[in-house]
Amino acid sequence: GQGGDVGSQYNTAIYYHTKEQQLVAQQKLEQVLKASSSSSIATELGQAQIFWPAEKYHQQYLERGGRTGVPQSVEKGNTDTIRCYG
């Protein structure tokens, strides 16, 4: 997880479709690790599998207001704090 998000459902991952994407991702993870004071990176790297979109009611969660019912901007570059946890 990250920050206050704990559990495997919050893990970060990079999924690739091609060998070229795999190589780029591996190189980037190695760069990040070298620049980090940590001895490992938790980000999973794996081949992309079938993707199943979530049900419609899960889409645009922040834009619809999340748990608070107060919509949030989803514009690129927005720096508002995410309030989806109520």
C-alpha cells in the first residue's frame, strides 16, 4: 500500500503488453531503485492479462462525490486533496 492504504488491494503495479514495454518498465524501476534509499521497490511488474472494467457505479467516483457527496475536480493537473475516504 501507500500512505494510509494498507493491504494487497492497494499495491502498485506496471503491466506490459510487449517486450519493449517490459524493458522500459524494468529500466525505470531500476532507475528509481538506484535513486532511492530503499533496498527494494514494492511495485509489481507483470504481463498484462484480460482487463475487466468495474461496474458503472464504480466509475467517476471522485467526480460523483465519493462518500462525501461533494464532487471533486478530475481535471489533469488538479492539486486538490482527494477526499474519497469521508
